[in-house]
Amino acid sequence: MAGSTYGTIFKIMTWGESHGTGIGVVVDGCPAGLELGEADIQDWLDRRKPGQSKFTTARQEGDRVEILSGVFEGKTTGTPIALEVRNTDQRSHDYGNIMDVYRPGHADYTFDRKYGFRDYRGGGRSSGRETIGRVAAGAIAAKVLESLGIRIQAYTRSIGPVSISPERFAPEEMWKNRLYMPDAEAARAAEAYLEELMARRDSSGGVVECRVTGIPAGVGEPVFEKLDANLAKAILSIGAVKGFEIGDGFAAAGSTGSVNNDAFGLERGAVCKRTNHSGGTLGGISDGSDLVFRAAFKPTPSIASPQQTVNRSGEEVEIEIHGRHDPIIVPRAVVVVEAMTALTVCDLLLVSMTSRLDRVQEFFEDMR
């Protein structure tokens, strides 16, 4: 299988299946000297693990991470960092009734067409459990960025028809509810909406918004490796994401140049933008403003309601999906969005170090 690696300098390769022995990631290109322990990574994994509330799958996984290499005496060594999380609560028999059936909304049919074979136990590599490796690696990338004063914060912007209000926006509130919504009133309304859907054996989609602060101007490449283009690829690589927009996004299509253009000014002698319709990038390069983008997640495709489908023998059949599934993906995906953002920004930041000869010369002069 191709396509399990991501990054140019800060590079990762994820491995493992939903119902295999374990899941993990190898991180290559992390600078030496970063203070790192399993607790740093575990904090991130705890935010995405199952069984946190009635709005997440009941699968009970501790998701305990183990660092296998690349760290010595509490610091990264510059060599590949191997991380593993063992699967402990697989129930492969839950999927016995769909081993020859293509589940609507899943990758069953496309995997079968591509490989002539598929792991029907929870989707294998296409399972949401694959994101464990991304989150573990993202925790390391985020720690590198934090050492440079760059911080990433994602949160739930909307669930179904319920959206947060700018007037009630309170970042600390997202840690007080089970949906990671920075608006207490919207969180209560969203919970009521989800309970109604669960009673109907249905699921919901939603939107995650992410903001990156402290990123300097000059990160990103102007053609194929644009910061916004790489962010789009990273976020759209998350299994359930069906849409990406940065800054005003699709609303810019209905705007005018006089409104959409961000005027420049000076603040304490430094160039700054008066507005941020662009979302923090110009020409694919960071402009010093906050990066602001949104990811649209589809409803969980595994629902208990009867659905029409086809089996491998070419027969039309009806299916009811059993097992343990999230009625909404969004709350557990918030940290996945943060992780993929951290990986993208960290990688492009390292790539940008070679953009100017004077800075390369300065670096090597310090080594003399």
C-alpha cells in the first residue's frame, strides 16, 4: 500500500489496522534535544480515545502509548521515533455479518476494487482508529512548535444545524462539555439534537474550526507546496472530512475585491493586516496573521437503521450495522485536526529554513 507517509523533512509513516495487534507511527526528522516523554503524547491520545461519553463509541481502549525508539534520557536523539499503541478491545465478530457486504458511506467497495481484498473488521486501514498514529506524531510536532511560540487550537464550530455564536464564544468553555464547543448554550442544544438522532438510530455531521497563532510570515512554498494547499491535503486526508476552507473560504466567492482584500498597516513598526479574510496566507505563504480554517465532517456512516446495499456476489441486500460506533465523529476529530495541522506547519517551517542564503550562512557560521 502506497500513501502511508506524510511530510518532507518532519516525516511520518503510520501503520496498523483497527482490529490488528496494534497501531503506531514512525516519526523521522524530529530535531534532537526536544524534551519528550510518553505523558506528552498520552495527553493528546486521551482526547481522541473512545468511550468518553454517550456520544462516542463504547469501545473501551486505554490507548496507552509506548515510545520504542528515538528518545534517550527524556530527550529526542534526532533518530526515528517509533510509537506503538496496542489494541486491547477488538470484537471482530461484530463485523461477521458484513464481511461480504459493502457498507454505504464506507470504503468497503473501493478497497475491494483496488486490492481485490479488504479487512472487513472495522475497516482496517480506513478505520478512524488509524488516526492514533497521526495524533501521536502530531503531539510531537506541536511540542516543537510550542518551543517556537506557535500554538494550535481547534474546536467544534457546529454540529448538524447547531452552530456556536460569536457573541458567546468562550475558548475555556470547550473543556467543560463533551462536544468541545466553546459556547455553553450551543453545546446544550447540540447534545439535545444528538440524543434525538440516536433515538432514531441515525448520526450527524459537523464542522471543526482551527486557529494557529504565533506563526511568522514566510512559511510555505509559492507553487505546489503552498501552506494552505498542504493544510487542505492534510485535513482532507482525515477519513470523514468532505470539505475544507481557509479564511472566508467559499464566502469569498460572493464577496468583492474591495471587501475581501486585507489592508496592510503598521503596528509598533511592524507590517500587519487590518483584517484577515485570507485566513493567514497570501500566495501560499504565511503572512504573520493567525491561520484560520474549517473542516467539514460527514455524518458517521455506521448507523443501525436499515440501509440498501450490494454484496460481493452482486446481489441487492438490506443491511443493519451492529457494533460500537460514534453517533458523531466531530468531538474526537478535534484533536486529529490539531495533529495534522501541527505536522503540516512543523514540516513547512523546517523546509523554509533553507529559503534564504543569508540564513543558511548564519546557521553554519554558528557551527564554526
